[in-house]
Amino acid sequence: MNTHLQQPGEWEPHAAVWTAWPSDASLWLENLSGARREVAALCQLIADLDPNLNQARGEAVHVLACGDEAVASAREALAASHAVVHEARFGDIWLRDTAPIFVRETASPRIVAVGFDFNGWGGKYVLDFDDTVARQVARLAGTDLWAHNWVLEGGSIDADGLGTALTTSQCLLHPNRNPSLSKEEIAANLRSHLGIEHIIWLGDGLINDHTDGHIDNIARFVAPGKVVCMHPSGKDDPNAAIYRKISSQLRTERDADGRPLEVIEIPSPGKVLDDEGKIIPASHMNFYIANTTVAVPVYGTPYDQQAVEALQLVFPDRKVVGLPANNILTGGGSFHCITQQQPFAT
């Protein structure tokens, strides 16, 4: 493992979480108010306020908001969670991909923010100021920013904290990201910039996922050597073949220390359609692991509660809660996509 850098596992203690407030009405249209309600519920769950002491048991919540109206509405809606609202400039709320990845510099030790180029998921959704979010968050967090000039989105990798990461070839090797870099060069960059020594390359992500197969929609580390993925729900699950292939491959993989992975399957949401009848990439994998809670996106399907109960067994020391995410999903992602954790230095 790289002795200088370590990307902590998401289950390790956080000093804070960074997220953003749905701000651009022209992007969210009729889903704006619903998305704001869902983000507010997420922030309240992450903060996990003690009602007796009126202070957070979870972690500090920092929220970017863009424009006067958005800042005012965020401060009003998030007052109960004691969230800190920062006026910032961004295109949209997907901070998992636009904010920096916080890593631990083991020799100090200290936390530094690592930033990468952002090109709107391969040029599909290029919005003003999204490529400046990493610098803004690092400044607000009071950390140094180590910027690297190749494209990487935080949702495309998932780390175990000990040098192993999951990713998909569909995304990291897609020609719309880094066409001049080979698989070996990308692996070398991940080793140098994030301390990742061993990469488990899965194949394709969910159908109609505009991120080109982000890993945080299909498989997640929940502890060193332990991975959660999904099994099909219902006879018409459009991603059934993808889920089976992922599970089968993970059961043959080992981590950086040569240990076989423990693979846990939970129910998928099944077939979820948008208002036009198109398959959308709804996923229970897009959960966020906070200090005292786990926020699981649910979509009003018959399999929601089963997924939440299955994840509660995975996280016995945290309260696992299913929160509606249908409105956020209209923008293309869910809870993990809009959050970026800031771990403690030690």
C-alpha cells in the first residue's frame, strides 16, 4: 500500500459531510421542491441530533447553495439539522463527483483534498462552475488541494480503506474520460494519488446510468474484505443479468492482502420507470454511511423494506433508515451521489 496516502473507508469516523442544495429551478423543474425535501431529510438523518442536548450525535453537515433564493431556502429548511450553509457557485448537486476526495496523509498525519478534472460525465452534462467545486470545498474545509489533470469522479470508485478499490471498466476505461490513458496508467494514477494498490475491475453498471456505470450504484465495500451488491427483484428486473454477473465475479475476487471477499446480496429495487416509461437507474447501493446512521434511498417499491432490513444486519452499530429519493433520482443519482465525507486525520 502507498505509505503516504490512504483513502479511508466510508465507515471510518467523519469530521463532516459535504453536500449541496438543489438550486437551479431550470434543471429540477417540477421536482425542485421534492428534491429539497429529500435533501433536508438526508441532512437531518446524517446530523442525528440528540433531542435532549440539541446537538449532533452524527457528523457536521456542510451544504453548498447557489444563489440568494437557494441560500435562504436552505437555511430555513436545514435549521433543524444545524447544517452550515455556504454560498457557492456550482451547476448541480452531485458532490460525490465534483467535490474533492479527502485522503489521509499517513506521514503527518493530516487530511488533504485530492481534486481531479471534471468533464460532465464524459461531456454529457457540462454545467458552469462544476469544475470549480473541488477548489471551493477544499477552501471551505481549510485543507490543501492536490489537483491532478485527469478525469476521475468519486462515484466511479469505492475503497476499503486498506488499499483495495472497486470500479467498472465501463466508466474508468470509457474513451469519453481519459482517451490517452491506458488501463495500466489509470491504475498507476490511482495508486499515486489515492493510495489504491489493488483494483477490482467489474464490467458494466446499471441500464441507462448516465455516469457510464458508476460503482456506487452496483457494489460497495462496507468493511475491509466485505462487499454488498444486489440480487434481482421480481421477474421483470431489467438489470437481472448485470446483478448476477457482478455477484459471480465478486465471489472470485481477493483484496490487496490476498483475502477472498465476503459478498452480501440485498434486494434490488426491481423495475423502476420514469413518467415516460423509461427504465431509470434506481439503486439501494447508493446509500451513505454516516457516523451513526446509514441513509438508504428507497423508491416506493415492494422491495424497499427488505433492502433496509438487510442493510441493518450489515451495520449493526448504526441505525439504517430508508428515505425517499424519487425526486433526487430524476436528476440522475441519489444520496451517495450528492455527498462527500471528510474523515478525521487520525
